[in-house]
Amino acid sequence: MSKEEKHNILGSLLRRLLDERSLSMRKFSEMTQIDTATISRIINGKREANPQHLKKFSACLQVPLSELFEAAGYQIENKQENSPSDIHTSVEVIQNYLESSNLYDKDFSIDEVDQKLTDYSHYSQTEEGKETILNDFENKLQKVGSIGPFINHLKDLYKRFLQRKGTAYELAIIGSVLLYFIIPVDAIPDYIFPIGYIDDAIAVQITLNSLAK
């Protein structure tokens, strides 16, 4: 495959993702802090996207970094199913962003997400926790809109929680990630743009892995 064909694959993918999220190139430039002209040249196949570009695209568009690397023509190793590589890549993106900005001065780790999920799993079993999920999930969903693929997983988990499909332990796990999504002050506060919901996506992946086990 020629370089031009590789660029066209990435450009077509980025164009489709921007359309699906109703994002203009200018808005995408603000989110990624990459010059609009550079993004335009990447999309039109006139410039090669480097790994840093792809990491920022992945973080903002909520798509696996491996998918963008493959579309850009980079060689990637085959990953085992349920590999945590994508999660750790997202953590690296988050940490790099936090270090380069003055918005938030705390470190970020998967352990912190795990701990909050554990705390919320207990809360989700209380009447107050259940009411919070039932009363606030739909409202939070409307505020967030279609952020990325993890939203569809959350909708499925919410439906399962409503229908009480699963053991008490499974429902507690599901309730924990729903509360993580609903409550704005989590491992990374939701107001931190553009990465405020990446930790929510990681929390969803952790939950899906736990349920799969």
C-alpha cells in the first residue's frame, strides 16, 4: 500500500468521526490544540500524522489509539483479547495532557478509578444510590450527548440495572460505573476539557472486564 493510500484511510476515518460527532475542523483544532491547517493536511493526505497527533485524536474522539495507528499505516503488534493496552495508552494520554496544562495538578492512575468504583459499588446498593441512578442517569446522558462508544455500553448497563438482570454482585458493579458517570467529581472532573470523560470510558472498560470474568 502506498503512502497516499494510507493517508487517505486515516483521512477518511477522521472525516467520518468528525461528522458523526458534529465537530468542525476548527472545533477539533481547539480540542486537540493542533493547528487547523495541520489537521486539514492530515485529513487530505498531504501530511503524515505523527504518534502525538494520533494520541490527541484518540483522546478527543474516544476511539482506540490502535485503530488510528493502523489507519495511519503504522506497524502495531497483535494484542490479546481483553488486553489492557488501550487502557494504559489512555492513561498515558491523560497524564501527558495534565502535565502540559494548568487545569488540574493531580496525577491520574487506574488504581484511583478502581478505588472509586469500589466505593460506588457499595453506594449503589443503598436506596439513595439506586435513586441517584434512576433519577439522574438520563439527565447526565443528555448533557454529555454522544461523546463516544463507551456511551452505548453505559446505556446497555443502565438497561440491565433497571431490569435487575444479574446477581447482586454484578448489579453492584454495574451500579458503580453508572454512579461514576453520573457524579461529576471523579478521578478527573468532567469540566476538564477535552479529557473530562476519558476516565469514565476507562471505568466502563474496567467494569466490562470484571463482568466478563
